[in-house]
Amino acid sequence: MEQSPIDKLINDISKLPGLGRRSAQRIALFLLKNKDKNLSPLIESLNLSYNKIIECSECGNIDMVNPCNICANPKRDKATICVIEDVSDLWTLEKVGFYRGLYNVLGGSLSAIQGIGTDELKIENLLNRIETNNVKEIILALSTTMEGQTTSFVIADKLEKFKDLNVTRLAQGIPMGGEVHYLDENTLNTAFQSRKKIT
């Protein structure tokens, strides 16, 4: 039996992170009750995002240009790269505004359960950027979850071959199990200012 358009809409919404079937039903009803006011602008916005937003080939950020506005900005510190798990972490750091270097968005963290290995993350991209550019510091700003910590250790191990490279990670202020994009401005600022070299 063919799925109805309403059921398909609910199913598609329920696939979004943090939403279950009941939340998806409420959202679907909200959108359908006033299609012109609620659904039509959303469709337009989704189409625009689909057609205009692309991934930066240098850092993995999303923008309407490639390279993205951060990578192309001549005022950014090209000698420092902050390694983060996701674009949402980049948005958090940019909102706070104290970091002026470049980024490397991994696209997640290592997870055997989810089938994410080193090949699925942009680790090779990071290594290539270090080899071809005059990078002096790598800041590992990954979550303090088990997966984030494992990813940090794997990357730190791969960076050992770059003898003049300063590899640091965020220090005090980040609780165990904490994720970067959930941290408040003061906690994040303290962690950045107190970063330590990885030995």
C-alpha cells in the first residue's frame, strides 16, 4: 500500500536529529494548517539551501562560495587551524568571536558503532593542508566524549611527524562528556585561553 503524503511528510521530519514521531506529527500539522504562511516559505528556503549552499573544499565549512568566506579572508591567521567535529562547532566559535584562525571540519568523530573510521573523516585533508601551507599550530577542539577523545588521540598521533608543529587541545572548562557547540561563551573562552600542548 502506497504511503500517504502526510505520512511521508511525518516520516521525513522524524528523521531529523532530536525529533521523534510525535514531534514530527506536531510539526507536520503546524506546517499543513497554514500552508501559504508556514509551508511555502520553508519549501522556498529548503530549495535555496539545496541549490546555493556548498561545502568548502579547504575546511569543510558550508557557505555559498568555495573556498568559504573564512578561508578566503586575508585577515584570518593562516598559521593556525582549529580542528572541530562539525559545522555547528564552527558556528559556535565564530559567534563567540575570539578565534581568528582557520578551521578543519572533520565531519564527525570516530565511532565503531556508527561505522565512522578515519577514512570517513577529513583527517587526510588536514594532513595535506599542513604539508602544503605554513601551519604552525593545530588546536584540537573536539568534544570530551569517548569518541571525541579517541579522535583527538588518533589525530595527535598522525601529527607527530610534523616536528615543528605545535599541537594543543582545549583545556579547563570543558566537562567530560561535553560537546563544543553546547558550551557557553565563558567556558569556551577559558578553554581556548588555557589550551595545552599535547605531548
